[in-house]
Amino acid sequence: MLAQRLFSPSVFRSFRAVLVLAFVLPALSACGFNTIPTAEEQAKAAWSEVLNQYQRRADLIPNLVETVKGYAAHEREVLQSVVEARAKATQTTLSPEGLEDPEAFRAFQESQAGLTGALSRLLAVVENYPDLKANQNFLALQAQLEGTENRIAVARRDYIEAVRVYNTSLRTFPSLLWANFWFTDNEPFQNFTVAEDKIEVPTVDFGTQQGG
């Protein structure tokens, strides 16, 4: 009875299926089956880091504006432009699931570029206020802002490379086969352009400390 069960057709089919999987799964991995989902997840993770750094910058701005206002309250137009640009940038969100949408990506870039420009104009105005430039709180905020801009640049660079790898996997052999017959819903992710990657960022001039 035991022998009949062991060699029954159903057991034999199950055993054969296990053997097939044991041979097929390594083959699938070797021929690029995992390339697309792996690259996709890496690109999404890189984008999440871009978002983290942009949020870090947004979190610094309220204190920066308040500090500048204490010395240059009459620079209302410049200060207001920063506040408005920050509001637009924080309201224009883009989740990793939206990276295939060119319009959404463009809107996100434009909002962040607008905030970068507003910050650059604010720091240019600060040059006219020696007492503000020597203020320790302002210097600390400015240093944090510059560090954040550097982190943004690194995060953007990593995202650009991750998207390059992912997009390439969708159109090159052998992963191209899986893109056409398995991962058919996958679309290329949008990426930062070279011109937009060269946006002028605020910098800290440590030569103004204590000296004005």
C-alpha cells in the first residue's frame, strides 16, 4: 500500500514539478528574469532618498526665513517668494509609483527648481546685511542648508544612475524578453535632465563669519 502511494501518478507529478522548478528557477535568474524587478526596486529606493533630502531642505526653511526677517524685515518680496516656493514644493509630491508619469515628474522638478531659485535670491540679499551674515544662528542654518544641497546632489546622482540601469534593462537582451512577455506593465522611469541638474544651489561663505 505504501509503495503504491509513493509511486502513484499524483505523487510522481508533484515530484516532477519540484524537479522542474529546481532546474527552471536558477535558469530564470541566470537569463535575466530578476534583473527588471531588482533594478526597479533600486530606482524606487533611490527616489525615496531624493524625497528625503528635499524634505530635509524644506524643514530648514521656516527657521531660515524667521532669522533673516529679524534683520531684513523690509525684504518682504524676497522672503515671501521663499515661503510661497516652499509651499508649492511641499504640495507637489511624487511617489515612486508615479515615476513613469512625465507630466508629474516635470511638475515636481519645476517646484523644486523654483524653491532653489528663491533660496539663491534670499542668500544674495543677505550679502547686504553684515550683522545677519555674522549671526551664529544664521551661519548654522546656512551651513545646514549647504550640506543638504550637497546631499540632494548626491541623491539625484544616485537616482539618475539607478534609473539608467532600470530603463536599460527594459530594452536590452536578455531582460528585454521578460519586459515583452512578463513585465509588460513596466514603463521607463522619468529622469532628471542635465540642464536641471546644474541648478545653482545656495552656498555658505565662511569668510563672512564674525567679520561682516
